[in-house]
Amino acid sequence: MVLDLRLAESRQLFNMMDPAPFRERDLDPVAEEYIVDWGRETAPRQPLALSIHLSRERATPAVASLLTDAIHSYFRERAAATRRELKRLFRDGRISLAIGLAFVGVAVFASEFVAALFAKDSYATIVKDSIVIGAWVALWRPMEIFFYDWWPIRRKAKLYDRLAAMEVRVLDDPSAAPGSAPA
């Protein structure tokens, strides 16, 4: 699958607020979103390619190398950052699970204590069951993390890996006539 991107100059691809040299510079947020959305819509195993057509700037080998390196580097860094985010999520999940399990232990003990203390009262069952339900609610967030929250982050990292490995071609825009000003 090939995405054709038409630009007047290569610098349009980069975030102008980023003071880093081009190879380390962030992509323009709109360009990044466009490329990522396109990649997300393709089949997961389909090879990706990006064709950048320049109308005001010559598509020299130096420009092609610069853009290819910058795009690959940018998406490699996004994949690494996303994996760091996933590691933080799992760390938070482990901590939440430990806290939740400790709370369940204390709650079960407390519910048994309350049940024994008020064994003859009818509301003892309500209090005991409420404490146990509250204990299980304490496990809600770790279960959410380990069952559901990590999938979208992993999928995003894989997409960034695909974008970091995609073929990048830089071409002169054939629709721009020599000497004419692009729109």
C-alpha cells in the first residue's frame, strides 16, 4: 500500500517549532496524524510505502536520504516511547494488583470479624457482603489493565514499527510544471 504525499518543500513535513536538526526533528503533527491514520487503515501484514512528491524542491538523493532517515527515526522513537508507556502501564498494574489483593485480604478478615461480632443481627450479612463487594471493586483497575488497556498500546507500537520500516521514496512532482508556482 502506497501513500502519496504532495509537498512543496521537504521542510513542510517537519514541526517548525522543534529546534533539532532535520534528522532528529519531530514530524509536523498534522502530517504525523495523516500518516498514522493511513497506516492504521491498512491490513496489519501489508507492506507500507510512502511516496513524497516535491513541487518546489528538487528530489535529490541527499533530500531523499534526509527524509527517509528522519521518517524512519521518528517512527522508531515513537515505537520505543509507546513500549515504554506499555511497561509503565504493566508496572502500575502490578502495583495496583498488589494493593488490591492486600485490600481483599483485609476486607475478607474485616467482613468475617463483623459477621462474628453481629452474628445474631440481620444487618450483619448486608455489612459483610458490602465489605466483600468493596474488596472486589479494589481489583477492578488491575483487571482492566491486564485484560483490556494494554492491547491498544501494543497495537500502536506495532503500527509505529511498520511505519519505521516502510519504504520512503522522494520524487519530483510531475504535476508541477517547470517555472510555475504551486498552489
